[in-house]
Amino acid sequence: MNNSPSMEDIVSLSKRRGFVFQASEIYGGLSGFYDYGPLGVELSNNLKKLWWDAMVHARDNVYGVDGAIIQNPMLWQASGHIAGFNDPMVEDTITHKRYRADQLAGVDSTDLEELAQLLKDKKSPDGNPLGQPRYFNMMMQTWIGPLQDDAAKAYLRPETAGSIFTNYLNVKETMRAKLPFGIAQIGKAFRNEISPRDFIFRVRELEQMEMQYFIDPKDQEVIYQQWRDFAWNFLIQELGIREESLSWHEHGEKERAHYAKAAHDIYFNFPQGPKELWGTHNRSDFDLTNHTKASGKDLSYLDEASNERFTPYVIESSVGLGRMLLAVLCDAYQRDNVGGDERIVLRLNPKLAPVKVAVSPLLKNKPELVELARKIYTKLKTEFGAVLWDDNGNIGKRYRRQDEIGTPYCVTVDFDSLEDQSVTLRDRDSAKQARISADDLINSIRTGLEGA
């Protein structure tokens, strides 16, 4: 049985079960924008919590911030985004549709001369001649105040890192931080992508989880490897993603940003092929140097032990929440057979599961079963929070529905429960059922969840 889902499988599941919806769907949607449904919100919150716990709470030298989405435009001028946040674009000369030139050429390059050479004999997807490749700035503009003129022009942030760099001094001083230390942030960013595609993989509104780690340049190689290891181990050990689904991609000279000393991405084997999931980059001293020049603020660091002053290097660890959620869904999505019937099951790490337990009375029209099931449901909900009441359809259909959303455990109250206060506890992955005392239910479920 083929257990590799197609993108159509993931999109269908996401809509059918309430993970992801097209934004403003009743009006025909809007390309590159998505809403997260009830289960998608729970899954994304679980992902963010795991990342934040591992990145911030587990360390004594990484601090969190939450920067504004709109910053002073001078920030983006100093960072190079206004002048250089570009994708290579090519236009169909007949329809005037725009496409990513590097994607049409099938290469990881932004060099316009190279792309022009590769595309000179190619046609657009509509079969028409292509124009010359040129750069397209992906910054989304807005205006502050009542007048829409150049003086009021601002931008929705294209990345969350900008406000990390501008808060470097604030965090260093208020937290009395010594190198090495990091600043982490989870937040929205906006990119005017030419061609959003592949569901939530490439979008115009995204949520990033980023950490910038400020270091002494002499320590860059060791620390860079440490953060590469962190990303790899987090995906496998914390999220439960299979190692065979992951691979490393090192940026080539033309792919790497001009200021970067090194850049590695973890690729996940998405339905559309291996693509970037998590990036670890050595940004050198580019950011703090540029912000020092543009702002006039001294962002250098004085090492008190050596009395040496220098501009810190930055090691960046960055992952998109949407891509992480998509990778988790793709990796967990499986088909198998239970009792001769095919089922779809999301074998999510229980720590990630949007619903931890589903509680059902065997029959919803029997008040005595419903009453006991409600009492058990209330106790479990108080203990675990993410507990679902499900009395719709026969018990087999309920199990299939819970399998499809990744619920680790189902609890069923039947007529025997009225006699001996025992219930049926069903495991998602094995589909095995066991009778267990209602008094032991919380401990049994907690042990299963914590032992995952």
C-alpha cells in the first residue's frame, strides 16, 4: 500500500477535517492566503509551544521578543530589503502573466544573465515567448496616516528578524546578557510572492519561528554546527518526523546571500519533492554593522575579559510554521487496514495531536450511557484540555474520524460500564482495544501521552 500522500490528499484532509481553509473562501478566496481551522489552530499552537520550550525555556541565554509588524522603513533600507529583497521574474509577452524565472529554468540561481541564457529557447506555461528576466521586489507596501505619499510609505515586515536586530541593545541591557546569547521570535511576515503555490508551502502571509544567536566571531564554526544539530534533532526527536524524510542542502555560491559565511537548509520530502523546511545561516556581522551605520547607534560588544571590542556575528535558525505544519501532516499521513477495511490515519506524535482523547457513549439515545460518558469526559477535559465529545454515527465511523485527525486515544462507554465502571480504551496506531477501570483512565492516558 502506497503511504506517500499526494498534495491533493493533504489539501482534502485539511479542508474536510478542519485543519486549513482557503482565506475568504465564500468570496472565491485570495491566492497565497489561508485560514487555520479548529484543528489547525491546535496543531500550530502545539508546534509553537514545542519550539519555544526547546528554543527559549530550555536555555538560560535565549530571550523572547514580539516585534511590531510595521517598523520604521529605515530598518528595511539598512537591512537591504528595499533594494535587494528580490526574486527573478520573467513575463509571458502575450498574456503578461509573471513567473519565477529560476523555477522555469529549473535551477537554484538568481543570476539574471544565467537565467536569460537558460530561458532563451523556452516558452511560458501557455506556450508563448518569454521576456527578459528581471528582479521583482516582494515587499508589501502600506501607508501610515491619512495621506498616501512617499513620506507616509511603510512596509509590512518581510521577515521577523528585523526587529530582533533593532532590539539587540535593549535585550542585552535589560537582561544583562553576555555573549553568546540569542533572541527568539514567533510572528507574521508578508511577502508579495509572484506565484504562491503548493498549498501552504509558499504563501504571501506566513508565520516564522526565528532565533538570532549573537556570538564572538572566533566561535562561529562550532556554534554554527550546534544550531544545525539542534534543528535536525528537534524535527526527529520532538516532532517525530522520520529521518528518511529529511536531507541537508548546502547553499551554493550563487544561492547564498552575499554576506553569508555559510548556509544550510534541512529539506523535507514534500509531495512536490524535496524542498526547504528549516534554515541555519551564518549571517556574519552584516546585520549589526549595517544597523550601526544607518542608525548611528553603537551595536558593538565589549568583551570584559579580553577588553576587546567587536561586532558580533549572528547565527540564524529559521523555520516557517506553515511549512512545519505541512511537513508534519505529510509525514504522519498513512493508509492501512483495520479489520479488512482501509483507513486513513494521522500518526502524529501525541504531543502534537490537536485532540488527545475522544469520549463517546456507545449509543447517544441512552441517557444512562450519556450521563456516565459526560462525567468521564469532564474529568478528562479538566486533566488534558484537548478532549473531544463524539456521539455522531456508529462507533466504527467515530474511530475512523478520530484516526483521520490523529487522536491518540478513544474512550467508549457501553452497557458493561454501567455495571463495573470500566470503559474501552482504544489506541490509534494499533487500533487495539482494552478494558480499563474508569478510575485508572487518567493515569493510563497520561502514561501513553508522556511516553510517546
